[in-house]
Amino acid sequence: MLSNLTRCRPSHFSAKKADQLFSSASRSASTLIIAEPTPASSTTLAPATLSSITAAQKLHSGTITLLNTNPSLDTSNLPPSVSCVINAKAKDSLAETMSLLIKKAQDTKSFTHILAPGTKFGSNILPRAAAMIDSSPVSDVIDVLGEDTFVRPIYAGNALAKVQSTESVKVLSVRSTAFDKAELGASSATVEELEMDEEQTLTEFVSANESQSDRPELSSASVVVSGGRGMKDGDNFEMLFGLADKLNGAVGASRAAVDAGFVPNDMQVGQTGKVVAPDLYIAVGISGAIQHLSGMKDSKTIVAINNDAEAPIFQVADYGLTQDLFKAVPELAEKL
């Protein structure tokens, strides 16, 4: 892996920026974490948020505040490092809405760091929020070396960049699979309320159509079975669902399988899909393009099934089986 030091500097150094830098030197370190939205019936934090709390603990010894939009959250069962919870009253979790809440919380509390999970939610809201507070964000952080120095992957994960931010407010998105989930426990965090001064009118939330499944969530499952173009059509994914059910795992797919219309895009694993790091990753009929490998190569154990012995997936696999998947997968499922 390559490593280089890059400084993130604004394109201009305005009087406003100078004032921010001088004021940041006089205030103590504090972090605001944007909690990943969870179903209204959920009383606990999303796994991605727990990973973000672990990352925040490496930044400094200052306070950690949670910006929460779920009214059902049990604030007595949080990681002990969280000292304050801001319950924000928001009608939706659109970027235009959330960025206004983040801006108001920042104006009120003057945090030195703002973190969000590097999920679709976090990647959507963070750039807009960072622009509103005049800060250049650092995305996809996989390690924290200090209050202003972070490590992030570049070139689809083939190199690592050590990035030092000179911003007075560090705005970060965190790759959830790179950090352990913070342990829940008895919490004495204070609770505050936050309301928007005015509703945003740029966008309107109409509806959400979410697929319901008894299987584990793809991004947090301990076992993932993924299929690629070699599955030939969507109907053949049923054999992967059967295998995943026996392993209590989730089912994913390569971009090639999604683009071919075999499965919906919320199953895509890779650089432009979901990043996973399960204990066991089974790649079935996946050649191993760089785009896909960047989303799963941190898995603890990788098993590849492909009839092409020269497929790149075998270069990262711990165990490989060169065999027709339509024979190998049913036989494997039968023996489980």
C-alpha cells in the first residue's frame, strides 16, 4: 500500500476563515455525530452510528454529542462516551433538511469535529452540510491518527492517503467497516431538543418504498453470499438465497449483476455500492473487478467459486473452488 501526506487547504483564505481558525484555537475539542436514521420502532442506534462513535473516540478526549432524529431512541442505553443527545424534530431525513439541523447545532455548540457514517445517508447529507458551515470535508475515513490527521483509501482502495485537514471544523465521513461498533451500556447522557427555525422548501419527501426481509442487513451481516454475472439470470439467485438462509447471512451482488437487471441495486457490493466486511464472504460467479474488490476485500475470510481459474477474485480469496457454480452451490447447501 502507498501512503502519502496531503494537506486539504481552502482555495482562498478569507477574513472569515481566519476568524474561524483563531476561534478554534480557543475552544475545547468536541464532536457532533449524525446518527443514521433507524425505523421508528427501533430503540437503539444503527450499527453504522456505533462505528462512528468508535472513530470519534480516537479523535480527542473531549465531549461527544449525538444528533438523533428517531424519537423512539432509548437514551439510557448508549455508549458511555456519548455525553449529550440532541433530539432533532425533523419531518424527513433529506439532505436539505438534515443540513439545516446540522448548521443550527453547529451555530449553537461550535463543535470542532462533525462525523457521519459513510453510508448512502451520510454521503448524501455531509457535503451539503460542510458547504453550509464553510468547511472542506474528508470522506471515507478508515483510520484516525489525531485531531486533524486521517487515513482514507484512494484509487479504489489500491493506495492509502494520509490527509491533514487545516479546517477549523473537521467534517468527516467514516467507513463503518473500518471501526468496531461501540458497546452499549448504561448512559447518563443529557438530552436536548432541537427544532428547525424554518422548513426547507427546495425538496419534498413524497414516499419511501423499502423492501422487507428477515435476513440480516447487507452492510452489517456477519456472512454475505454474493453473485455476479456468472449467475446468468435473476432466477438463479434463489440458490444463493437458500445458501445464505442456511448460514444466517445476507445476499449481495456485483455491479455487473445489478446492471444486467438480475437483482435490485440495493444489493450491490463495491465502490459504488455497499462496503462490507463480514466474517465470511462467499463470491459466486464473480470475476473480481477492482470496483467490486474495494467493497469487500476487508472481509475476514473470502471464499470464491468460479469456473475460470484465472479470475482476479482468486488473488484475494482465502479459499477458492474452480468449478461450475450450478454444481458447487447446491452441493454446498446440501452439506450444510
